[in-house]
Amino acid sequence: MLATAASAAAQPPELAAPYEYLGWGEPQPPAQVIQETGVQAITLAFVLAHDGCNPEWEGSEPLLGGKDQAAIEAIRAAGAEVVVSIGGWSGKKLGSACKSAAALAAAYEDVITAYGLHAIDIDIEHTELSSAKARARVATALRLVQLAYPSLEISLTMPADEEGPEAASASLIADGAADHLVPYAWTIMPFDFGPPASDMATASIRATEGLARDIASSYGIGEREAYEEAGISTMNGKTDEKSETVTPANFETMLAFATAHHLARMTFWSVNRDRECHPARECSGIAQAPLQFTRLLAGYRG
């Protein structure tokens, strides 16, 4: 197990930890991002399944000995913390590959113990989310993990439409409540809506209001408490939909809403894209300063 940095961030790691994916798009060195922006945590993506129910980075690189372990050590040496994200859109998901909740919980725990993690993110999308059996397995497994690691922050990140969580996402929240799972944050991805959205701040806020209603309904709590268990994971710049652009001003509006309601989590996909375009690297597709979204996020305190 890796030692946890003594200078780890005082704030919850998942509060304001942008995603970075080291496998593509000429990623910026995470420790350099921390030093330049002041952000106190990074969410590294993605852990997937390899050879059955075995967790590996991108489903092909062992947890220890590679670039991701080196990045985690560098992030902690810079005085920050790391969140490991498990899942994503592509690849073979642990929630589908592991055939029991106990086996899935063991796979999650392999990731936790490999790095002495304080926080994990389950980015549940695509086939893992669309399967009712996989959704229920994920919820039950995370409850087992929570019982074994009561101080661990757990976030679940899932798709949304403009009215709130999509049907499968709402079902997952209900599954979690039924299993007595109380994650650090239920987080929606309010983008790629399909219908044109000219104002992504307004659309994202409306979706988050729907998320709070679903959390309140499933857990039998009030709206204020529901917001404090909610999160937003947006996409900086141009999204996968041609009609959608999240500008820095849109992001500032979302941050103001998050501050007013004390959201548990604010993040975005991704640091790789947090820059103007240049051949052979990921980018936001808009005019912006380098790491502009990350600098804004660094100021979020819930």
C-alpha cells in the first residue's frame, strides 16, 4: 500500500477534483496542474475490468508500477489528493464483469488498498447503467465497501437530461437508498442532452434541481439536505453535441449555484481539454486561457 501524503488536502477530495485521463490527448502532468492552479485534488480516470473481475487502468494496465501510480505519488508529493474513477463510457465495466456484489466489492477494495485511497468515483454509464442487475450489483457492492471503509468518500456519477437524472440513473438512486448506501455525492453529467441547449448553465441548474428532488424522494429527506448530497460533473467547452458549449461564464454560474446550495461536488471532464486547440492534443474547442476551468474550480469550497 502506498503511504498517504501527510500534506493531503484538508477539504474533501471529491469536493472540487477535475477529471484527468492520462491515456490520451497529451495530458498535462497532474502535479504541474496542481502547482499552477491551486486545485487540491485530481480525479484520475478510468479503472476498468481485465480478464474477468480484475481492476486495471483502462482495462489493460496493472494498478501498480505504471504511469497512474507515478501520477498518484506526484499528486500527493505536491500536497494534493487523488480520486480514482472506476467506469466511464467505454470499455468493460467492473459492475458488469463481476458477477456478484461480493466480488465487485472486492474489486473496488483492490483499487482502494493499492493506493490507500480516501475517495473513489463510480462513473456509471452505458451498458453498466442500462442493466438493472448491474445497477443493483453496484449499489449493493458499494454498501459493502462503505461498511468496510466508513471514512471513504464514494461518489456515483451518471447521465442526466434537462429535467434531472435519466430513468436508469434515478433507478440507481432508488437502489442505493434501498441498500442504505449513503454516498458522499450523487453526481449528474448535465450535457449531451440531445435537444439543443443554448444556455448550458440554465440547463445544468435545472437538471441539478431534478437530481435534488430524486435524492429527497428516495431518501426521505428535505431539499436542503438533498442538495448537500448532490454534485455536478459538466464538460468544459464544446460537448459531444454541436449545439452545446459550456463557457467559463456558464461554469461560473454553475459554481455560484453550487455555492448557494452547498453542493457536495463540482467537477468537469476534463483537465486534458482545459486549453485551446492545437494539433494532436485534446482541447475545449473554445477561446480560453490555459487551465481556466481548473483555476475557477480551485476556488470552490462548497
